[in-house]
Amino acid sequence: MTATAASETAPPRSLRDQVRSAVIWRSGTQIFSQLVAWASTFLGSGPIKLLAREAIG
């Protein structure tokens, strides 16, 4: 079955379902991007602090 055939047989989604799906996707992408930002902060600041200690003496 192709994607167009599946969408033709599926009933149309209600506005409520579409909004719910959009909110879930939006929340998921926000959480993911926040985790990436935290990881880059923690992983990026560790080596910088080690280098700074070496430079200070």
C-alpha cells in the first residue's frame, strides 16, 4: 500500500487531534534542543576550565 492510498482510506483527522499532535511535536523538539544545549554547555565548559587552570599556572 502506498502513502497516498493509506491517506485516502484514513478518516480525516479532527482539528483537536491536529492541535494535540502539533503541541506534542513542539514540546518534544523544545525538550530535545534544551538537552542538546545543556550537553554542549557541560561538555564544552569542562575542557575550557582545564585549559584555563593550565594557563594561569
